[in-house]
Amino acid sequence: MAFCYLPLFILSGLTGIHSITTVNNVSVRAGGSISIPCLYDTRYKNHVKYLCKGSYWLWCSYEVKTNQPSTPGRFSISDDKKQRIFTVTINDLMAEDTDYWCAVEIKPWPDKKQKLNLSVSEVLLLIVVFSQGPPSLYVDQQEVTGFNGGSVTVSCRSTSSGEMMWWCRLGSICVNESGSINGTAVTISASVGKVVNVTMSDLRFESSGWYWCAKGNLQMPVHITVYEQTTTTTISPTTTNKAKAAASDTTVTKPEEGTVIYSIVVPH
């Protein structure tokens, strides 16, 4: 198994280096949406979290905060205090959606923050036909579900070749070949075209969380949720009807005089 802490975006996941950990370069499609996880230190569990927009921290502007009522719009935020991850979602992505900050409010000290860069693929004009190129690194869906003891497969799709694909867990390690992450088996297939399939098997409830595909300096977050497999028992109506029929066919005959009757009790 090969694993490492990649210097460009994994080093921030090491304990004590940063108070907030997130992906830092994500390729997205104009008009689409993206969800970004931001892991924070346990000290900030009850602090206000927010998303700030701007190239420079001193001039960034609030877009959404956890202490504000949820309203319909381009931005939303949720805080999972158990996992210590707040997630921001940006809808209807535009070309100017490039520079953001995941931040935690600190009083009276300066807020904790981590920069996030989005690369938005724009509409291209080709022979009077509008077309839109795919993001440089993307997945079919960001939300993936599986069952305890089962498996899930994520297809990491890239528009370029020649660089190694990694599979990482937020706040943990990255692997680039078959191995395991936090006790969950990971199998990374050989690249087929520009697609690398990542399969996580023998899933546990602890396997739930945020992961990402990583290639070059780009990352694409994926959230995996593991549920309990439920089973149901179906009673055939035919069997029930047969039992009723057998009961209705039973007759009681009056014994002849002098006959000794024994009672046998069969426990249910």
C-alpha cells in the first residue's frame, strides 16, 4: 500500500498545523453546484462558521453564516459538530466564483480561515454553437451512499492524462493504489482512458465522511454515507390461508360411552 501526506493540500490536515482543513483547488462547471467540506479543530465546536468571498482576506465579504436563518439562494451552510465539519454549498456557479474562505469566528482574536480556489469552466463559442467543456477533475455525483458491510465505487474523471490519481479522506491520509484508509479497504483500478475507479469495500459506519479525488493540484470532494442494511420478512398469503383452511376442516366427534379421553397439551 502506498500512502503519504501530499504537501500541496494534505499537509494542512496534520494536527496542530492549521485550525481549518479543506480542499484548496476545485474544478467546477458554470451553472452547476459544488459542496465543500471544512474540517475544524474541536476547540471551535460551538463557534460560528461562515463562507467569505474575495481574493484577499481583509476585503472578503460574508456570503453565509451558521448563526443566520437559512434562506433560499445561491449559498447554504450546515455544521456537523460530531464530525467537526461544516459544509458550504454554492449553486448556479459563475465565472467570478473563484476565491472563497472557509472561516471560524473567533472573539476577540482574529478569525481562523482557510483559502479555497474554484476554477470555473466557462461556455465556449464554437461555430455559432454554444458548448461547455467539462471540469478538469470531476465525479458523477458528490453524494454517495452504501450499506454496512457492502461497497461503493466512485469514478474520478479527468480531462488530462499523465498524472497520478489519489484518493484521500478529509483530515486523514491519501492512497494511490490498493490499501486502506482508517480500516476501510480501498481498491484503485488502473486508469481506463481518463477515468480511475475507486472502490471502498467492507464498509463500516465509521467509513461515512468526506473524501476526495486528487490529481495534480486539483481535488474533487465526495461525501459517503453508510447505512444499516435492513431486511424484511414476507409471510405468504397462501400459507396463511392454508392454515385457516386446515382449522376450518377440523371436526369434533362425540366419543362413545365408556371411552377414556386423554388431553395432550402442546406448548406454543
